[in-house]
Amino acid sequence: MDDDDNPKRRHRAIPSSRAARLGAFGRLAGGVASGMLGEGARRLARGERPRMRDLVLTPGNVGRLADRLSHLRGAAMKLGQMISMDAGDLLPPELAAILAQLRSQAHRMPPEQLRRVLDSEWGPDWRRRFARFNATPIAAASIGQVHRATLPDGRELAIKVQYPGVRESIDSDVDNVATLLRVSGVLPRELDLAPLLTEAKWQLHEEADYEREAAQMIRFADWLDGHADYVVPRPLPELTTARVLAMDFIDGIPIEALADAPQEQRDAAMRDLMALVLREMFEFGAMQTDPNFANYRFQPDAGRLVLLDFGAARDVDPPTAQGYRNLLSAGLSGDRDAVREAARAAGFLGEAAVARHRALVDRMIDIVVTEMNRPGPFDFGDRGFVEVLREQGMEMAADRSTWHIPPVETLFVQRKVSGTALLAARLEARVDVRELVRPYLEEGAG
């Protein structure tokens, strides 16, 4: 793992009580404030008039924020990861740097803290249930860490153990991160975040329920049973609790390792993943909405995708799926007016943005429509048009009075869509997306 090279970062107790986590946020705020004062004094001495955002997003504060959220784990770190996957290339470089660190940093529970969690969930004699249990985690994420174990009958398991205090601190963590975003000036004060924060809390409470995740894992495993392109682990109910999830251990390489694979293999893997996203939206009516790269592995010999982590799986309501169908149909038809209307109806575009920035909106739509309709496979490695869209998006975002939050259901689905495109870009894959999409559009757009 990334932090193996630094023994000082290998183990770090996760603050589990509300008081400890509140104190950690307080220390973070104090450190950021101190950094702001120092940077502000330096800039004023040079005759500059710095903006609040420039003072907050200094390299020192970027490091403080990434380190503290990584230490806190739980909802604090999860929200950072979610924002990074959602926004992709549209984030300010400084904020993107913070969130990139959150995706890679991996503090682990010290062995004593791990033992206390397992004693609480399985009883003090839990080691007798295993032929082998590796106390060193093979993965560490925002809500829990994963250990490898072997049953007496030889069955290999992956055991996901939730960090202590995560479930109890979700609501306060979300509120504290929202406060940090407000103070940083990244978000306008007039933007109503309440519905999004409520939904984020609900989603994170669901992700922290490992018995629910086990049920979702079974659901997806049943849907994909017998499909040669995917493999989903099965949970072990007798060892699964609300805070510990036991499942089959399935080997594979990190999905990002495909960046060095032949073009054909990269293309095939991303084609299979995009086909799965479409099946989730239009066939299953349920989607695993967390596109974190760590949730996918790949088996090169079999050419199969290993699908992991179903905590963020949720149903996709029919109106949301229909909104995407209408938007895709309009885009492939090349009809700018139809795309604009479909984007507005689905909630991607707010009324104020369309009214005040119509010409800019239409220029952005023209770019997207042109790229969608180029003949042959879409080259996700060609990112030239993304920078143009980013610049135009920032121009429109400068008018904060037109900022708009899409419907929450759409946000979670778009999180998966955007994250999948981001992975395709990382792998520089080429996929004929239109051919994948067309069968679903033939079912009719309404």
C-alpha cells in the first residue's frame, strides 16, 4: 500500500468519539486560520489584495486539510472523495490536489484498536474461527479497512472492518465539512446545500451498514451470475455484522494497472464497465454509485472485471433514467435545442443559467454534441475539448447567482457516470459509446 514506505504513517488511531473528532476539526480550523493570517500578511506586504479563496487554498493549507481529513476517515474523508470523483477536471487545481491525496492516503487502525472492534463484533474468541487472519490490512478506505483471512476449510475471505466511531459521527462530520467549504469561499453562501447534505448523510448511513451492503452484493451477484465479463464476491452471512463484512476473496490487479496494458485490453475493460453502467441504469434499475477506482479490479487472464464495494448501491428511479435517455437521444440526434431542454428538464441546467448565459450554454452544448457524434470509437484519452469546457464552465460559474444543484437522485447517478469517464480517460481507452447506448434509446424517449 502507498503508506508502507513510511512507517510513521502505517498505523494511526482513528478518532472514535464525537469529542475527539470535533477537536480534530477544531485543530484543522485553527491551522487553516493561522496559515491564512501568515499568507495574508505576506501578500499585503507585497501590496496585493488577496481573495479569501486564495488565502485558504495555499499549499500549506492544502496539506493540512488532506492530512486531517485522511486521519478522521469516515464521512469527512468520504465527502472529499465524492467531490473529487464528481467534479473531475472542473475543480480548481488546489482543491483537486487535496482530493487526489484523499484518494491515495491510507492510515490504518493500530492492531489494538482493530482487536477491540473485532472483539465487540465477534466475541473475544473470534480467532478460533479462522485458520489464519492477517492483521495487516490489504486495503484501507474512508469507512473501513480490509483484511485477508482463511477459514479452516480453506475458503479465502476478505474481511472489511469498519473504523470505530464512523457511524456515530456521520451527521456532525458532514456538517463540519460543509462549514469548511463555506469558510473557504469555494461555495457561495446563497447556495442551498440543505437537501444535498441531508441526502449525503442518509447515503453515508447506508454505506456504514455492512449488513445492507451484503444484501446489495448478493443482488448484483445474482444479476451478473454466469456473465463471463464480471465477477462479484459473495458474502458470508455468519461472519457479517453491521460493522464487519466477510466476503469471498477474489484476486485481481488494480484497475489503474491497465494503463500499461495493450490498447485492446484497455478498450475491452472500459467497454465492459460502460456497458454495466448502462445495464444498471436501464435494466437493473439499481446502480453502485461509487466509482472510486479502488472498487474495481481486473483479472488479465480471464479478462474479467472484479466488482467490489456495494455500500453505495441504490435504486435508480424511472424518471431519472428517462432523463438520461432523453439527454442521450437528443445528443446523438445533434439537436442543440433538444439537448438544452433535456438538460434543463433533468436538472443539469438551472433556469437562471439558461436565461443569463444562453450563448455560453449553447457553445458548450455544441462542443459536447460534436464530440458525441464523431465517427468511430470515442477516444477518452483526447482531453483537448475538456479544457475548453472547463474554461467556459468557470466563466459561467463566476456568476454565483446562477449556481444550481441538480436533483439529488441525478447527482448520485452522475457521480458514477463522471467517475467512469474519468477512469476511461486515465486508461486512455477508446470505446464506441454510441453503439452501447443505441439499444436503450430504441426503447423510446419520452
